[in-house]
Amino acid sequence: MATIQEINSSIMFGSFTNDQLNGIVMAVKFARNQIAQKNKFTLVKGARVKFVSSRTGQTVIGEVTDVKRKFAHVRAGLTNWRVPMNMLSAA
């Protein structure tokens, strides 16, 4: 099994065709959707979750206040976040 660095390097500097790169993109989107679906069925209102903030790069721990189709609303302290399902994990 190749490491993530080897895979990234192969994608960036390899000689893939446009169709092959589109296939890679579709595979990544599919994997993200699978994670989101799994999280959607395991998360309920009141569940404790954590995620890494794209704003600060820090791990945020909070409580789910609402679960939507692709996003969950998370309250951490006085701040409300709208977080993609694939970014959440149980705290």
C-alpha cells in the first residue's frame, strides 16, 4: 500500500490524462459522501463531537444542535458552527 505522500506526488507529477484525473476526483467525492452518510446516521441531537477548524486549525469540541442533509450545526461554547458531516468525529 502506498503512503499518502506517494499518492499525492503521483497525482501532482504523474502523467495522468484528464479522464483519469476526473476518475480520481469522483472516487474522492464518493469516499467523502460515504463518510458523511455514516456520520449522519450515527449523529443525533446532543451528541458530543469534535472537528478541526479550517479558520484556526485547532480542534473544536462541541455538541450537535441540528443534523441536516450534508451539514450539522455544532455549538462550542457561545459559537455555533455549520460543519460538513465528513469533518465530524465522536468526542
